[in-house]
Amino acid sequence: MKFNKICVIGLGYIGLPTASMFAASGIKVVGVDVNQEIIRTLSAGGLHIHEPGLKTMVDQAFSSGNLSVSAQPEEADAFIIAVPTPFYGDKKADMRFVKSATESILPYLRKGNLVILESTSPPRTTNKLVKPILEKTGLVAGSDFLLCYSPERVLPGQILRELVENTRVIGGITSQSAEAGRDLYRLFVKGEIILTDTTTAEMVKLMENTCRDVNIAIANEFSRLADRFGVNVWEAIEIANLHPRVKILNPGPGVGGHCISVDPWFFVEAAPDLAQLIAMARKVNDEQPKFVVSLVERVMGTLSGKKIAALGLAYKPDVDDLRESPAIETIHLLEQAGAIVEAYEPYKPGGYLGIKTQVELDLLLANADLILILVGHAQFRELDVVHIKSISAVRTIVDTVNAAKPEWEYAGFKVYQLGNGHQ
Ligand code: SAJ
């Protein structure tokens, strides 16, 4: 199938790089987003996403004349839906964005078009939700128009490289649909392209992230066991991973982001009677901040009135994304226990709603009773220990991400690590 013009609906951290990649491949791309602020920012040459290399790619896409942005779709050869799929408070999938994005295509859908859902979705979404909406046009999926599901698997911070290099799975409602999807992505994907059916592709995406969540949960549970048995979990994991077929992930303060902490719930909602281990892993990870608080309480004696300098709010190292961040949950629990917490987040100097933040790290550390490392930002791994000792009386550190280098102990600080039962 040939493509001259496509619409990419949703200009978030996946939609915008994808739209720019297609524009760079030489086809016309209309980037669509209902958020007027995003349209305004992009039209003014700005960027609402922090991703290495993206600004250059978006600027080139615009200057080539191939990329344009709009609040609504236009007639095109293909439509890609890349909108968020969060969950409600009860952990049920919130499919409103997928529904409204699919509805927005109806006036422009024509015979021979290809529609692709990229958003991470519960199993059977393409067949049971997207297909019936599109068929309200009277066109029949698989014969009048082609329909696929193709998830992204890129790692925030490495999106542009992984969009090109990663293996891509494309699930078609028919094999002809999947083949058309391959024709489209082959415009920039250099990695292998695997064809299958829609529900298998949806399941593959959920399995990838759910497997990671379960593996992080076992690492977090090991941190609790090691703490109780007087073992340093970091040393134990390092030794266990020398086994040729063992790969234990890293414990931490919990699991954040809008993927790993969200996607497993789609399985639990779709089949609660079957997804028992998956649900338990989510519970373990969601409770990890409590385990951090119990360690801080043990170290500090009482939390009431204690001044804690929290390093990091992001959901993981070296990103500016705070969604579902366990660091934020941990801080809320510490405050509920009476501690006075102030945070420093280098990737979000403006801070975060409801959390006291300090943009000057020295000021934050100067009168703290405890330094709590919650995110393994490279900047925190390289802190100038001697300088900190000179500007602050704090000498106690709780490190939840194995980020404190040995120099801290050499300089006279006492470092308490999450999951280290020796301390
Ligand atoms: N985490 C740990 N211990 C670990 C690894 C991660 O506690 O050993 C925590 C992180 O700190 C973070 C959370 O888990 O809070 C998730 O981080 P991540 O790096 O595992 O995942 P994401 O959400 O940034 O990206 C994942 C990736 N999926 C997999 O690695 C299977 C990425 O490839 C996906 O494209 C992305 O989800 C997505 O958008 O689905």
C-alpha cells in the first residue's frame, strides 16, 4: 500500500516523535491534538516534551513542509491513534481518549484507508471498541478499510533511536491490514516487523510491561526479606545475577510512570479471576513507598518535625516525567507521619503541586536532618560529598536506589540503603 498523507492523532511523547519520523521519511503528516495549548506551542516552534533530539526532529519536520498540526483530522491515506489510556481511581481502564480520537476520524474515513491504534489498550480493544465505532460510517473493517493494532515499545529518553531500531509488532484485523501496516512503518522502522492479529499484538504489549512489573515486584520483595534477614539485597542481587539464567531487577521506592504501573491493571480488569499474580505484584509495588517510610522511621526514631531533604520527584532516573511517581507517594506518606519534607527535582525546577520544592540544592541540604535519595538521577550519583559536608550539618542518608557512592561513608556520612539488612 502506498502512502502520501497520514494523520497522527495524539501529539504526546509517542505521537509527536512518530509524526516527525513519518514526516522525515518524506510523506505529508497532519499531527492532530485536541489540546489547544499543544497546537499553539508547536505552531510557535516550541516543544511540550523533554526528549533528547526531538526538538531538532520536529523543527526539521516543520521546515520540510511535511508536518503540519491541527485540532482536527483531515482526509488521508492512514490514521494513527496514539492517545493516552490511563486508569480511573478504581484501576479500570479509561478509554475515553481512544473513543473520542476514533470518533474524530469518522468524517474523514474513506474506502481503502488504513487505521492503526497504537495506544496501549486492554485485550480486544481494536476489535470490540475501535472497529464498531469506525463501522458507523457504513464501511466494513478488513474489506472497505484496513485496521491494525501496533504498540510502541520505546524507552523514554531513547525514543528516537528505539522508534527506528526496535522490533515492531503489527496486528491486523486481516492479513492484508497487517501487510499494509508493515508498508507504512517500513517507511522509517529498520527493526524487524512481525505480523500477527490485533488481539495478539495487544496482548504482547501488555505482557511486556506486566512481566517487567512482576519482576520489579519480586526485587522489591527481596529487599524486604534481605532487610529482615540481615543481608544486603544489592550485594545478593549482584551475586545471584552471575547465574547464567537469572536477571533480578533493582529494588526501589516503587513503580511509577504511566506504563508499567498502569498496563498490568488492564489484565486484572479483563480477567480478575486469572490475573492473581499480576494483581499481587501491583500491590507489592504500590506498597513499596510504605517500606521506605518504615526504614526512614527506623533511622530517624521519630518523624515528627524532622526536616527531610528529598532528592528526586521523577518516576525514574533522568526523565522529567512525574506521573505515578513513587517518590511523590513516599513524600506524602512521610508528611502524613509528621515529617517536614522539601524536595529537589532537577528535571522539574518548578516543582510539583502540593510538594514543597527547593531549586537550590545547597539551600535544601543546609538545614536538613536527613537526605533521602528517591530517584537515581545521574546528578545525584555524582554529588560533591566534601562540598555538602562543608555546607550542612546533615550526616545521615537514606538511599532507596543504590545511588550513594562509597565516598559518602568515607567522608563520615552514615548511609542507610533500602534492603540492606547489615545496617
Ligand atoms: N524500576 C524499578 N526497578 C527496575 C526497573 C524499573 O524499580 O529494575 C521502576 C522505575 O524506577 C520506574 C518504573 O519501574 O518507576 C518503570 O520504569 P521502566 O524503565 O521499567 O519503564 P518505562 O515505563 O519508562 O518504559 C517501559 C518499557 N517497557 C519495558 O521495559 C518492558 C518501555 O519499553 C515501554 O515502551 C514503556 O514502558 C511503555 O511506554 O509502555
